[in-house]
Amino acid sequence: MHSYLRAIGFHDMNKKEIDKLVSDIVNHPDQFDIAKDSKNQDFAIYTKSFSDSFGIYVCGEYHKNESFRAEYYVPYFIGREVTTYENVDIEKHIEKESYAGICDELKLGVTLIFYLQNISEFLLEKKLKNQMYGISTTLSALSLNGKILLPISKDERQVRKTEKNSQNRNYLIAAAREGDEDAIENLTLEDIDLYSMITKRVEREDVLSIVDTYFMPYGVESDQYSILGIILDCDTVINRLTGQKVYIMTIDCNDLVYDICINSEDLLGEPSVGRRFKGNIWMQGYLNFKE
């Protein structure tokens, strides 16, 4: 059983129930796509949605005798808005016909890796030898555990100062990428000052009252992260098949805005606009291609 099924409202399902669900998706899909994979075989994707934004993909080889052999299934959640316009590189996973997107997002200062959702569209673009994969990316995430934290109290002056510092840092990171030695030196000095400030404050304050948001790798999987972000929007959605309640939250995390989906049973606290979400996520991404 894929562990992230419960994030989209399939909590406490056994293997027999999952097998029946996968069979039903193949026999009665909402959408069917087929494309040539890396081995030039017919790669088929059966899609079943259980709300307007999430569902399950069943992927496998489609043979000439019209028989389908399922290789794997994966839950998906489509975000609502474009997250980044940075260039994305695509790499195939070793063990199966699935792909990872790799993006150097300035706002994070680290390389962002996500699980590619629209594989069939990518394979078609690759066949057409288009080198630029997508003009933008819509990021989204599934979470298995999280908690709601109160926001850090700030006045208007502090908010404006934070926004200005963020813009300046993004500018310096962009310049450092181009080899600007002054920008690299300024970033180094900023990090030293920040470390010194946190070291002093953490002696008498809780770290979550100092750090507003964070985004950092989690565990051994390259597309999983531990995050703390500010909730900009929150909706409650019901899985049409199981009736389980799912929260969909729009999060601002290090100035990167994307949606998160989590089962209500896995979230501690009541989500609300202005509060913060802290948890571990599996990052997914949908490449938006030119028409």
C-alpha cells in the first residue's frame, strides 16, 4: 500500500481493499493516457479522481494484444496556482517509469526536487524533442502528519522589513549564481549575523517564535521535506468514495506558495488563515506546457 493514500482520504484500508480499488480504476477510469516510455514501449496511465483536485494514477505497460499490466499506483494532488517559473530538469527514477523534477528555486536557496505528475505529457514533449520542459510549474504536496501553530506577532514595520530583506536576499542569490564575488561575500556575512542572532535569542526564546517559516530536506527520499509555513487559505474537502474529510491548505513557505493536502485525522489543531502549518510533506509537481 502506498503510504500517502491516507493523505487523500484513504485512511485504514487493507491490501484487499486497495487491490479492489486499483482494479476499479483500471476498469472505470476518468481519464486514460498512453505514450511511448524510455524503452519505446506503450506506457499507459489510468486516472481516477475522488475530488476536483486529488485522485490516483495507475501506471503500467500496455501490450499490443490490448492487455494491461499495472506496475504501480500513486496518489496525486493538483495544486491550484502556478508556484514557480524557474527552469526544470527531468530525471527518470531507476526502479520504474516515473520521473523527478529538479528546480533551482531562488526563494529557497536550495535545489528543489519533486515527483512529476503529468508523465504522459512530458513523454510526448520529450518525443517532440522539446528541450524546455514546461513554462511554469504548479507544486503541491501530500502530508501524513502535521500540527497547527500560532503565528508570530508582527507590526507593519516588521512585515515591510521582512519583505525587503527577502527581496534583497533573492537578488544576492541570483547574483551569486552568476559568480558575483561581492554577492557571495554579502550572503556569507548575512548567514554569520543570522547565526549569531539566533544563538543569542534561543537561550531565552523558543525557536519557533524566532523562525517564521522554514523548508528543509527530510529523511532519505529526495522529494520529501520538513516545512513550516504560513496558511494563506484553507478548505475542507470530502473524498467522494470514502467520505473522509481532507484539509487543503495554501501555504507560504520561504516566499514559495503552494498547496498541501492532509487527512483531517493526521492534523493536530484547527487550521485557519494566518496560523502556521508544521509537518513533513511529499512534494509533487505539474509541468504547465505551452498549448
